[in-house]
Amino acid sequence: MSAPTPVSQPSVWRDELARFGNWCRANPLQLALWAAILGVAVYFFGFYKIYTNGSLTAWQWAREAWNEANDLEHGGLVLPGAIVVAWLHRDQFRTVTKRPAASGLLLIAFGITLFLAAAWTLQPRIALLSMPVLILGSVAFVWGWKSARIALFPCALLLFMLPVGFLLGHTEPLQRLVAVTVSGMTNLLQLGIARDGVKLFATDGSFQCEVAGGCSGIRSLMAMTMLSALYVHFTQKTLWKKLLIFCTALPFAVIGNIVRVFTIVLVARFISPGIGTGPWHDISGFIVTIPIALTLMVRMGDLLNRDWSKTLAPVLEPEAAAVATAGETRRPGGPISYDY
């Protein structure tokens, strides 16, 4: 029996485009609605200049806000990523029963209200917030709520486009937690490191570093929340497991960042202060923090989905046998009787 011939990627795209063409011919009214909604959205988000003294559109403002200061250099990849996630659910979109829902207009109206509020207050973040609401409402209006339910997660991913750099000004408790923990670790190993607030410095004066707002774990949290959302969406089936793993993004990011700051201190102490607080500081987030946080997240998913009955069986079976044996009373010259 010969192995099945793999389907090439260009062939998949051709098939999907053919299906889309057939859908357009069979549903001209829905196609017109989609085209109108898309055209209006592209104009107001991409061409309507109102922000920064009328010099920027909402999309242009977002592109400027996706920077290192906001720890959102990846912001431009969120929308293409959400489209890819929606594409991965194409079979569900194709097979689900499509029944246009007029109630989807309520979500569209709410999205329009958000955009108007953004224009009134000149707050482009609110305009970006309105985008997933408008998309979800449009899907419900044109295809129905069953399709909208499938589109809910890709739309929710768009929330990661929102710049939240302002949070860096409210991370003092996390900064102090990281500094105190790293200081305790260095004292335990007697490395000659002292702490002053959120500053760590060598007692011989060779170097000092500060646990800044971005080093508290909040920046790692931006990446971890998105990665954890993708992880639980594609690997977990139970809602409480999804919520539990997603909520651990912050503690796992902080744990990873504690290890990162500890390695920065070690490199600065034993190799070179310039390397520790320079190049290693810049790349250690990708080498230390994110891998540790991801490993903890995956391990937690494994623990939640493990069949504990099989894991505990070797431990429980001897105990059960011991209990059964203890209940046996052997009578001289007679059969075994059991005391219950």
C-alpha cells in the first residue's frame, strides 16, 4: 500500500481561493456587506488623520507606538498573526452553519461608539480597541454567532496591539520583589552583593545595576501573556485549565526575570561589569526569561492533563495491598477469614 501523496501548500491556497470565489458568487449580498464594512474600516483606521494634531491616522499612530519604549516592537505582527490563527480554523468556518444575525449590529454599533469616543477624546488606544469589536460584530452580522464564536479568539489577539508602556511607571512592587529575591540569592552564596532599594551593587565598588521598570518582569509579561493565550487555545480543552494557565503568565514571567537578573549579577561579578550590564543584559531576556517562563507554562499544562491515576498507581497499590493483608486473620487449621 503506497503512502498518500502530500498536498502542496500552493494547491491548498488554490483550493481555498476557489472556495472563496464560489462563496462570493453564491452570496453576492453578503459579499457586498463585507466589502462595505471593510472599506469603511480601512478608511477610518488607515486614512482618516485626526491624532497628533491631525497628522496621524489611528494605524500610523499605532506603528509609531510599537517601539522599544513600550516593549511592543512586535506590534506590527499581531494582526498578521491573528489572520494566521483564523486561517488555521478555516475548516470550522467552512463547516459551521451560517445564519446571519441582525443582533451583530449591536456589536458593530458598540465598535463605532468606541471609535467616535476615540476621535472625541483623541485617544487612539480606544480606536485600536474598537477594531476587534467591529470585526467580531461584522462576522456575527454576516455569518452568524456560531461563526463569531470561532472568530472570538483571533479577534481577542488583536488586543495585544494596544501599547501599554504606561504600566512601566507602576511596577515598583515588582521591581522591589525582584531586587530583594536576587539580593537574598547572592547573600546566600556570599557573592559580596548589597542592595539599596531596587539597586544592586558589589561591595567592592566594581559595579552596580538597578532593577528598572522593564526589568521587573512586566516586559516579559507582554510576550508571555500572548504566548500563553496561544498555548492554552491550541492545547487545552477545559475552560478552567485555560484560565489557570493563562493567569500564571505573570508569576512565571517574574520567576524567569529573577533568574535573568541573577545571571546579570553573576556575569558582572565574575566576568565583566561591561558585559553583564551591557550585551548580556540586552539578550538575556530571550535566552533566560522567556525560555524559563515557557518551560514552566508547558510543565504546568502537562501536570494539569496528566492521568494521575496511572502515576499514583505504583504508590497506592502497595498501600492497598497492605491494608487488605492487615484485614486478614488466619485461624489455626482453618481457612482464612476476613475482618470487616
